[in-house]
Amino acid sequence: MKPLPAEAEEFLGALRSERGLALNTVSAYRRDLGDYFAFRERTGAGADVSRFAEDLANRGLARSTRARKLAAVRGFHRFLVVEGMADEDPTILVDVPRQARSLPKALAVEQVIRLLEAPDPATALGRRDRAILEFLYGTGARVSEAATVTLPDLDLESSTVIVTGKGSKQRLIPLGSHARRAIIDYLPVRLELLSERERSDALFVNARGSALTRQGLWEIVKRNGLRAGIAPGSLSPHVLRHSAATHMVEGGADLRSVQEMLGHASISTTQVYTRVSPDHLHEVYVMAHPRAR
């Protein structure tokens, strides 16, 4: 397979670092995008995704296969728009065969607590790692948003932080007491880590004093997940975001508030968190239904 364009490689890198997808899954995306770019080169169709969809159907591919390939192409083009590399998404009017929407993976509260307690607070990097984990879980921020938070974005007095999400849209998120305390404990460490050559204003920095990348944050989550006894395939920054949202909804938060906190453009995206576990559904039923007891 021919090498993919640089922007496609950046998209695949984001899948790995931000969404924490397994290498095999990213490889599948790579093959599907390779198919797409090979079609474009062979036919001169450019970004005419509708012609690619017709080609897939003409090949007699299964509905699920076509859906997967077109989903990869749609994700790629949406990424270009969000990252400012393209002005339009050519997949908007393309009909992608629908597949069942899976429930986002979420950790149990007990697992999250083990994860948050995994870093060693006696070490500088341990305090940094705890601040990162408390921030990700406490705010439900995307890993890309955490990577771009700066000190001026942080207001410890009001316990809030400004994050910059998709499409450069900013939103104000409250900081819980645990996240606030972990960040306060980390800030002296951050000063020690800052290099003289690069005085970064990034909130989270690496051992060399430079701003942590999405991949660096993902590695911190994975490393501490292993310490907490959580299987690597069950944990990523995206799973931690899902866990924060799920636990808020199960704790009684209204969907509009969760939507605002997560930065979802549509409430339909947030509604997936209403599909709670059967045990929780039973608890709510017993508590709320007049004929349940």
C-alpha cells in the first residue's frame, strides 16, 4: 500500500493518542483510508466521496464493510475541518449505512478511584500524573483539550478552567475540589520541570519542561492504569471522559449540564449516557416508580 498523505497520518495519530484506539483498529483505519486514496488516484475523483461509496457498492462488499470504510473516510474529513485543514466536509451529503451505536465504555467508580490513587505523591512526576488524571476525570475534557490548557486558562480562586474544544470553541468548566487540590500540589513541581530555554505556559509539562502532547498524556493514563490493575484495552483518556459523563448522569446530573461540560454540539450525542446499567436502572425504578415496591 502506498504511503498516505501527511494529513491522513495526522488523523491516524490522533485516533491513537486522543481516542486511545488499539493498534489493530488504527491499522484497519489505515487500510480503509488507503483504499479511499487509491480510488481517488485511480479515478481522479478527488474528494468526491459519493463516487467512492458507489464503487464500494459495485464491488459487492457487505453492508458492514461499506459502513466501516465510509465511517473512516467521514472521520478523516471531519478531522480536517475541526483542525482547520479544510473548509468543508464532503461527506455531509453521503449516505453511510447505519450500524448499531455501541454504549461508550466506562470504568466503574471503584476502578477510577484506583486509577487516581495509582501515582506516587512522594515523587514530582507522581504529583503531576495525579493532577492530570484528576483533571481528565474531574472535567471530562478531551485529551487534546487537556494538552492545550495554559496557566492563564486556570482560575483556582473560582475553581474553573477554560478549555478549547473542537472548532476552537471555548467553554468554562468547573474544577472539583479533588482536581483543584491535585493541581495546587502539582504547580511547584511544574516550576521545577520548566526548562530555561522553553518557558512554556502549558499547564501540563513533561520531564523536560515542554508541553505534554496528546500522546504523552495518553501514555501517562496507560501507565497508571497498569499500576491500578486496569487492562490496557479497557482504558484510554477517551474512556476516562466517558466515565466522567456516565457517572455524572448516574449521579443525577441533567443532560443539558453534561452536554455543556463535555462540549457536545448536539444533545443527541450526550443522550447515549442515559443508557445506564441494568443495576442502576433497577435502583432508579425502585426509588421512583409508584408501583415498584
